[in-house]
Amino acid sequence: MKIRCRKSKKQYLGNKNVYEYEQRSICIPSRYHKDVEPFLGSDLDMILKAEKNKVVIVLESREKVSVNRKTIGKNM
């Protein structure tokens, strides 16, 4: 498994300026696809810990917090 780095360039203002950034990604091996499938499309929080020769990445699904859309006092 490797951590991949990809450099991207976006041109804007009629190709006058260029915005460059790096994007890092980790490919998930196919043997773990079934374990990861329930989390696809959901928002995740990430905790990363770097130790001596280890990188520990913990992904937790975010709680969906909805706003109370009922206005108090107007329609009472």
C-alpha cells in the first residue's frame, strides 16, 4: 500500500492565472471493499496519529445534526 501524491493545476481568468495544489490519497485494497462499502457517500471525521514506523488513520462517521425548522412564537 502506498500514499500517492498528485499535483493538479487549474487555470482561471482566461488562462492568465494558475492555481496549483497537491492531493494525497490511499488506495483501499479489494479485500477491504465490502467492509468500507457502508461508509461510501457519508461524511467522515478523520483522526491521524503518526508513531515511529506507523501511521494510524481512524475514520468515524459524522453524526447528522439537523436544524429544528419549526419557528417558535410565530405560528402559535
